[in-house]
Amino acid sequence: MSPMRHPCPAPQCPAPLGRGVRYCPTHQAQADQRDRETRGTAAQRGYDAYWVRVRDAYAREHPLCEDHLERGETVAMTLVDHKIPLPYGERLDPKNLRSLCDPCHGAKSARDRAVGYDANVAPEMSEQEHQWIMR
């Protein structure tokens, strides 16, 4: 069975793409540039050398997806996520971190967007809400 193919979503681009590929290489470069211009670089968003050290230490201590562990499943983590997204939560506080696999991170990010977390706007959050999320 061959992988599912779909065209590049850029207007008038017929390039066939495999599963999990969003754009052809030309249009992916353009999308990446738009992303950098809109969101800033990783370092500008708080993912600097300090973050890398904290992230790596957390990943060593928590090598499994914490969402799966809560369900009694063993799945390797692929990234360290902020429980409370930046700029809302503490950037380097291990209590605001969670090891997740890609599917769990995607689901968590979708939930964040659904409740209105916006990476470009500082929130109004009560201390009680903050404590509940940080538990």
C-alpha cells in the first residue's frame, strides 16, 4: 500500500505530498519565513540556552510521556511542554513543565487554543487558576 498523497495547499502548486507533509519544499520555506516573522525566533520566544538546559534536565528525569503514564501506558516522550503556555506561565520552573509525546502535545495545544491561550497576549489569570494548573 502506497502512502496517501495530497497536493501542496499553496495556490496552483500541484506538488504531490506524502502523509504528514504540509507543504512542498519551496512553500515550506515560505511558511517557515512567515512563521519567523509572525512569532519571532525561538530565542525571542523564550527558548534560549537557559531553556535548553532546563528542558534537557527535565527530559532526563521524565523520559516517558506523562499523559500516557497517567493512563498506565508507557510511551517515550518527544518534547518538554509548558503546562501553562508562554507567556502565561513560568518559563524555567520545572513545576510548569511536562514531558509529552507528539500526539499528546498536539492534543494539549489544541485544548490551549480552544480555551483562548494566545502566545502574543499576556493573560488575566487568578492565583487560584494558576495554582490549579501548576498542581
